[in-house]
Amino acid sequence: MALLNAGYWPTTYWPSRYWEPNYWPKYGVPAVQPSTGFPLRHPPTRLKPRPPLNREVLILFKQYLELKLGEQND
């Protein structure tokens, strides 16, 4: 497990400033952006369940569909 210890490696293999964000830009790696505190992509919003329609509305809707389908068959 000595290989995982940063102190085991000479500075040519594991530089002492390895974990500093400002160390990497000189090697062409972009600087670390500060965290915004929330994920970049928000989870999709879930639709709230709606209460069922009134019985009268359902009856009227059924009659409407029956009339429309009857007109199409003629």
C-alpha cells in the first residue's frame, strides 16, 4: 500500500502540489470552477395527480365521443 502514499513517490512522479487547483493550469488543464451548490441538471418535475372528473362531466364526455364517432362512421 506504500504505492498509494503520496510521500512514497519522488516529486517527479507525484508533485507535492498535486491536489492544488492552481497547479494544473500550467499543464493545459482548465482551472476548477467553483461549485454552484446544486447539480447542473435538475431532475424532471413530476406532475401532481389530478382528482377524478365529476360523474356528470364523464357522462357528457362519453355522449360527445359517441356522437363524434357516429358522425365519422356515416
